[in-house]
Amino acid sequence: MDPISLVVGAALLVTGFLAGRLGRRRPAGPPPTPVPVCGCGHPLSQHDTETNTCYAELRRDTFDRRGRWAGHSWVPCTCRQYVGPRPIDEVFLPRVLPPSD
């Protein structure tokens, strides 16, 4: 082998190594913890545990008599039951506290 092809090959090897070291991606960290969400878009914490109704409020647009936008109003969520994933302790063991009569 001639010395020029060896130099060119070594230069390509060093260039590829440096490009790989400088251009690699840094780990972004752990992914965020997923929050169990109901079909209405609210988490389990927004639902009453006894009646399963959602007590969150939604922002709706309001319009005047002519059909022009008049602002926002807050209306209760119409969700009637939480249908998202249940915590595992509620599936196998009912809640003990507070004591019910």
C-alpha cells in the first residue's frame, strides 16, 4: 500500500471518530411520569371517589344575541364517571379509611 492512501484512510478515520464524539445526542433524562386521565381529560384527582362524578370546570366561549364573542364562562364538567385506569390498591383492596358505618 502506498503511504498516501494510508494517510487518507487515517484522516477519514479520525474525522469520523471526532464527528461521532461531537455530534452524539445527550440523554434527556427520565421521561415524565404519565398521569392517568379520564375520557373527559381530567385526572383521577378531579373526580369524587364516592360518586365518581367530575368536579372540574371547563372554560366555554360565550356569545351575545348577535352571535359575537362575549368572553368566557366556566361550566361544570359533564363527565359522570371516571373511566380511566384505576390505582392497583383500589382494585384488590377496598379503602379502609375513613371508616364507614
